[in-house]
Amino acid sequence: MSNNATSLAVITGVGRAGQAGETIARAFCESGAAVALLDVSEEQVNARAAELRADGFVATAHAGDLSDAATAERLALEVLAAHPAAEGRVHALVNAAGGFGLTGALDTSDPAGWRRQFSISTDTAYAATRAFLPALRAARGSIVYFASAAALPGGSTGGIAAYAAAKSAVLALMQSVAEAEADHGVRANAVAPTAIRTALNLGSMGDRNRYVDRESVADVVLFLCSHGARNVTGQVLRLA
């Protein structure tokens, strides 16, 4: 991404404080980009954008259920209207929306838990990609998807079949986009972290686990959206 406020980064899943999306958004701002933050919680996404604006950055907040394709289309139009300097272009889309969930043994698992994992991870990534693709093509932009180390060969999937399957579907989506959009100049890659050091993970798993720092995740995402990664597409980077 170029180092000026006409470069626009759209980041999904920037709601709760202390999560990865918050750090990624600030990293884009510090690189000189304007950001559009998307989340299902209007109160939370407004708070994250207000914090960035208080520090002098260009940030807008947009709330809606990104698992719904029609809502994603509406938000895409709203984002572009809120950032006229971008001239209809989105230079980066970071699909950070999602969430971890235990579903237990498959034979006793709740089907609603299975559907929820696909809704919050796969459906949101699909709908956001679909909605912003025209603007990404206009900018020859970059998309970053969030998978998981659990979805990679050798990953541990005990008790998290739904989560691992949903993240595997995200990887398949990324590969499809990378192949289909190459002629349009749009690149698509994914990060596959182990547990990230977020407020939510620390609260549920404690501080004894091995975590990937949020700042390290943001650094990799920023690189994948940069000119330095202009020839990188269809790749999965495991973060541990």
C-alpha cells in the first residue's frame, strides 16, 4: 500500500477491544492509510474508530452482519461513500472477522455450533470478498484471510471440528480468489496463526499458553498488503 490517506484498508471484525483486528487497524493507520472498520456490534466498532480518530488517523465505523451478502453489499457502498478520496478503490481487505469455538465430540455436538463457525468465519469472508471485489480490482489490491494452524496438515483438531472445517473452507476460498483474480491484479493470501495473544484468549486460556503477539500478526498482514509482497498470492503463512 502507498503511504498516503488515499489508500483505503477495510478490516472486518474490529469490535472488541484487545483483539487482533484492533491492532491491525492501528498498524494500517500508522502506515499512512485510511481505514474502514466493520463489525456486527455498532457500539464496539464505533468505539474502535473513535480511538483512532482521537489519535489523528482517518477511520470510519460500519456496523452490520457480514455473514449476510446483502448487508455486505450495503456496507461496501457505505464505506466507499465515506471515503471519497479513495475514488472507489479499496487497496486492502483484511477478513479478520471470526471466532474460536469448542464443539466437542462430533457425535454429541450441537449442529448450531457447526453452523455458527461457518457463519462467523467462512460466510463473512465470502460476503465481504464478494462485496468489495470491484473496488479491489480498481486498486489492484490485496486480500488477507484469517485461517488457523488447526486447518493445516498436522494441526490439532480435537474438539474443534467445526472451527477447523470452517477455517479450511476459508483457505479454499482464498485459493479460489487468488486464482480467479490474478488477471485483475488482486492478490489473496492467508495467515494461519496458533492462538493469538488477545484479551479474549487470555481470559479463557490464561497466560501459560504459547501465543502469537497481536503486533506480529499485524506486521505480517501489513507485509502481505504491501508493494514488497506484490508477487505473493495464493500463499498461507503459519504464525506460531
